[in-house]
Amino acid sequence: MLFISYWELNPDFDPSELAEIAQKLMSKKLYPVEGVKQIGFYISTSDYWGITIEEAENVEQIAKGSMVWRLAKPGYITVMKTTPAMDATKMIPLVMKLKKEMKS
């Protein structure tokens, strides 16, 4: 399954702490989560927000990945939204099919 996450970092924290947190999690083998393939990890050039695109077998793997970051530095992440995702070229035909079914 493909998952996308949108997250915001607390602007009151030093952004260089991101590297420190990552090193801590990686040294303890908590991140990246086993079985999760990270497709993209992007941070905005301003405003301390970003997106992550990951492929995983189940929701538990994705939940573990987001929780270790939050537990490593409480308050560092202020917003996190994660959802399963579909390629838009597959989603549009699905929407059209459902709309057609609803009309009949």
C-alpha cells in the first residue's frame, strides 16, 4: 500500500535537531521501519513542513514510523496527517465509476 503523510514541525525548535533525532532513531534501528520503502521525504524550503511518501504492507508499519519521531522529541511535530494514497490516473476512473453507479 502507498501512504502519504503531511507534517509540520514546531517553529520554536531548532531545525538542525532534525538530523540529531534522525541519527538517534537510526542508531537504535527504529527508523527506517523494517519493511517500509521510503519513496520520498521532502521538506519545504520555508515554514518547517513537509511530506513523506512511503510504501508499506500495513498501517502498523506507518504508525510506528510516525510515532518514533514524535516520541523521540515530544512537541517537535505539531501536525501529522497520514492516509493511504492512489495514483491519480487510477483514482479518477474510480470516481467516475462510482458517480455513474450512484445515478443508476
